[in-house]
Amino acid sequence: MIALAKLFKLTDNSVYIQYCPMADAGWLSNESKIINPYYGSSMLSCGKVQQEIK
């Protein structure tokens, strides 16, 4: 999905590629705030924005 988001404009708004080093995995978000899907409430804010796709 990240590769497709980079190739095609999915929305008029920004899409954020976010990354969790603990899970060594990334995800897409429609907001810059980190809400980590991998570790639930115990690590909800773990991660960082790697890239903003406009």
C-alpha cells in the first residue's frame, strides 16, 4: 500500500508514512499524529513520520 500511495494520488489531503522501530514496520495514516497499530495502548505513540505524501 505504501508503494501505491507513492505512485497514485489517493486523496486530496496529505498521507503520512509512519514507522515503528520496535515492530520494524510501517503504515499509512491520514494524520501526522502517531497512533501505532502494532502494540495497542502499551506503545500507542511509538513511531515517527517518515514521509508526507502530498
